[in-house]
Amino acid sequence: MEKLDGQPWDIEAYIRTGGYEAWKKYLAGMSREDVVNELKKSGLRGRGGAGFPTGIKWDKIIHHRTPEHYFVCNAGEHEPGTFKDRYLLKHHPHQLLEGCLIAAHTAQAKASFIYINHDYNEERKHLEQAMAQAKAKGLMGKNILGTGVDLDIELFTGMGSYVAGEETAMLESMQGRPAMPRQKPPFYPTDFGLYGKPTLVNNVETLCNIPRILHKGASWFTQVGTEKCPGTMLFSLSGAVTKPGVYELPMGTPLRTLIEECGGGVPGGRKVKAVFPGGPSF
């Protein structure tokens, strides 16, 4: 993630790093198929846990036989020990918003939402400020940049329970029902999502990668990481380490590098005895 030279919600600071160029490029003439093909070439996998290829998921939505679609960004992040999406919401709200706009337009969504953790008060404010600035610049809302495209995104405050972060449980709670996961298969969101319609669901980090891939190209994205899992990933590091925090590293980086070089190792120079990948929810 590129560091901004202003406040996180400052749209001018984001634009100086190439922000919204991918969105403008899309509106200027790229087709939905162009976007999906670029994501397929990039090899981007979902950063929410399952690691499903993003391009394949998006391709299923745009070719679904049911015409009514929805889009939801899952910013629930209820898992204990996970806080990377919170970091992105707080420090890169415009990058997330641009990714959401691209995703919602690709899905031709009837309505689009960002489902956000109810504890993320400051992060919500940053996102609201970013959305207001994007609207003022004509980048979202009615007749975006004079193209005739109308697209808005609604914030939805999520439930506090851990299970509500699971995508199908999230969709249930958004419809006023108990946050209980659906059986998969057959109830995958791309077939049976919000209001029983095909729904594109991506998490925060996945969506933050979209603008960079479309702006800089799939070949740029594949320069780091591994052949099967290109790009970088954010890691939430906590527990008995000297420097806990969020670290961005190429896919395939050894855990030792994350813990010892980034996190400074165990305090007092003690040896690492055990690692809990994924935290207590795994």
C-alpha cells in the first residue's frame, strides 16, 4: 500500500498516488470482460481466508443467468486477532472505495453495500469523509464524470458476533435475520446471495488490490509473490512479539521473517516456541 502525504480521507493525497485512475480508465471505455480478464491474468486470490481466484468469482457474476445482482464489501472482521482490514479502513479509505466502485460496476449491482464492524467508529468516519469527497469530485453518485453511470454505495453497520463475519451469515443479518451461516453448497453468494440474488462479496484487502492491478497492470502485480499466489498480503501480528502490528509482505514469505525481522522476535531474546496461524478462530 502506498503511503499518502496527507490525511487518510484526503482525496487529493490519494489522487497524487494515481488514485481513481483505474476507475476513470474503466469508465472511459473498458468493458466488464476487460476488467475480469485483467484480474484473471493477475492471479489475485481473495484475501479473506479462502483464497479463491478473484477473476473467476467476478466472471461467474457477470455471466449469471439471473439479471438482478448485488455487491457487498465484507468489512466485518470479527475474528479475534485480526485487524488488517481495520488498518486499511483507517488509512486507505479511498483505495477501498475505488475498489468497491469497480466491483459494483462490474457486477452491475442493483444496490451496493460496505458491511462494517460496529466497533469501527473512527474507521467509519474516515470512510464517510472519503465517500463525501468522491461524490463532490463526481466519482460516485449520479452521472459519474458525465458518463451516464449512476452508482452509490451504502454503509451497513454489522452485528457484533464473531459468526456474522462469515459471508453467508453476514448476508442473513443484512436481511434482518439471525446471523447463521448457510449451507455451502448450494447457497454460494454468487448464486444465492442478498435477497436470494447473485451477490459479489469480497473482503477489504481483496478490493484494495483491484485499483492497483487495473492501473498498473497484471504483470506489475505478478512481479512479487509466488506463481500460484502472486502479490503481497497484509499480516496481523500480535502476541508475544516486540513490535506487534500490520505488515505487508510478498506471498510466500516465511513466518520467521514476519515474526523475527518485522516483529522483532519474542521480547527478551527468547526463542519462538509456537505460532498460532489464523488466530483462535482457526
